[in-house]
Amino acid sequence: MYRIRLIIICLLSINVVEGQLRNNIFREPYLLNLDSADFEMYKFASSNERLGAEFITYIRNHEYSESHNPGYSLLGQQIRVGFQNKLSEKDILSIGIISDFPFGGSYSDIKTWPVIRYNRLGNNYVFNAGSIQSHINHNLIEPLYNYEAALIKPVEYGLQYFFDNGKFRWESWLDWRQFSRPKISQQEIISFGNTGSIKWFESKNSNLTLSSPFSVLVLHKGGENLKVGKPIVNQLNANVGFRGLINNKIQIEAHLLNSYDASPRLVQAFKDGLGYFSSLQWYQKNHTVSLSHFYAKDYFAPLGPSLYNNYNPELPYNISKVRNFVHLRYLYGKALANGKAYLETRLEPIYHIPNKQFAWSASLFIKVKLGNGFLLDPSTYFYR
């Protein structure tokens, strides 16, 4: 019965948001939401070869103080160096590395990821192979996909296809996260995603765009061939919503979410869950303000942040049967040094309605670019 009530509330609500804010520190500052601009490829320089680098310092602290989600901090620096070669008008090869240096760690904590990508650009599509465009570029709402993976796992490897004809946008990708090693009982882990949006109405006179975003995510963990048995895992997440963009400053969005565990044997606390996500967001030059609301019961997204999950696999005995909280966010971002540097700060107080408890998150990001910037960053050449 609660599902029927939840669906009615979701459909009748007037809700406004873009789930992941704009995450400008992981994209170029001038990027708009994908529904606010026509599909537009990055205009490459006349030179066939380009070289660039980025240096990112990040300080992000969460004080959630919950039994199943106590909070954490991310502090460190990333160095990204990339080289790009234009093989033809439609074919591009990119090579580079990303290294992460966590504050307070030792040399063994330094992680480095190779980045090798082939791009094929068409009139209204892009095909990627190798180090695919990742994280926020999937344009998923935050309960489904944790954008902080750009700090702790900044590269995804696999295949990817984008399509956009102005009315319909589609993306499919396969991320090969881990290969199987039976000798040490290492599971094969693969994630597969589809996300898209149907544009129902667009008026340049009134600056109004209405669309319906949707997505389906699958996480698979193999285990049938391991010497030490590990369970096979098949977990699914899906969402469908309504989005309205007004004058490129106010975004109206509501989403119904579902999670389902299709594993042969249940490997988590819940098999089937439901939730909805909504908020109010306003942009003005360097400022973004968002007031969102999230409600879920028995909900779990393995690729999403623990804040939105009813279950945390790292603390399996501490379960939140219901998630119901209001999230206020303020973001200030500013381009510095003629666009060669960018600063972003965030303050995000949270109020948990059932237990009347406050929590918060705060962060500071600084990005410096040399040359053409990090050319392997997907945001620098795909959507405007």
C-alpha cells in the first residue's frame, strides 16, 4: 500500500533539482545541463596534436553520524596529464595518466590509472572504446551514481555509445571494473548502464524545456568458477522522472526510483526497494542553491552514495529501514586566472525527518589547468 501512496505523491509533487548539482569541478565551468543545450561536439583546434595537464586539490568532509552511515573525509590531490592526436576529422586517439595522492597517506596509498581512449565522432553520435567518459557524464541523478567516484576511482574502462538528435538522447556503456582471478578468489565485476531523455517540449520564446529522463543500471559480480565460493550478484536500479528547465536558471525534476536484487541467493538486506527524489534548484552566475527531499524504503543502489541507501555493505548489521531527509545545498564556483584555474566550495546541511537529526557535508575544490587542460576529461570535448 505504501508504494501506491508513494507513486501518487511523486506524480503530484512539484519538484525541482538536478541531482548532482553541476559538479563543475569535474566538468568545465561553462557546461549547462544537457537538456538546456543542443547536442554539440567539441570543436577541436586546427592542430592535430595537443598536450595538457590538470592539478586538482580536494577537501571533502562528511559528518553524517549515523549507525549505518557514520561519515568520512576525502582529502588529496590529483595530477592528470593527457596527449591527444586527431587521426582524422572523425577519429581521435587520447593517451594519459591520472595519479591520486591522498593527504596523510604513504607512498603505497598513491594510485595511478592509465587512460587510453579511441573516439569515433558522427553527426549525432559518439562511440568510445577504452577509457570511457565516466561518472557525472552519464547524467544520472545522485542516488543512483556517486559522483565522488571521480576522486576515488576516476577512470572507467570499457565501451560507450552516445546518441542525440535534439529530441531524444541516449547513452549505453559497459564498465569492466574487475576481471576474474580464480587463484585468489577475485570476482569478475561488470557494470552496465543505459540512460536517456525524451524532450517533450521546448520553447525558446519562453525559455522552457520539458523532458523525461530515465535510466537502467546493472551490477554483476561473477563467482561460479572461484575456488573459494563467492556469491553471484546481479543488482538492478532504475528510475524515471520529469524535468523542467526554466530560463536556464531553475530546474524542475522529480524521479521515481526502484532497486531489485536478482541474484540467485540474496546477498543484501533487501530484495526490492522503492524511493523518490526531488528538490528545488536555482542557478545565478557563480552561485547554485538546491533544496531537495529524498524518501526511500528498502532501497539499495550499489553504485550510489551510502547517504541515499537503506543498507551499507560495509556495516551490514546497521540498517535504516526508511530514509527520509531534506538536503540543502549551497555551491559557489568561480573561474580564476583567465579560465586556467577554478575554485568551488560547497556547504550541504542535512535534516533527517524521522529522528529530527542534523548532519552536514562541506568541501573545497581547486583545479589548475596547463596547456589545453586535461584533454582526456570527457567534458572538454563532448557536450557544451
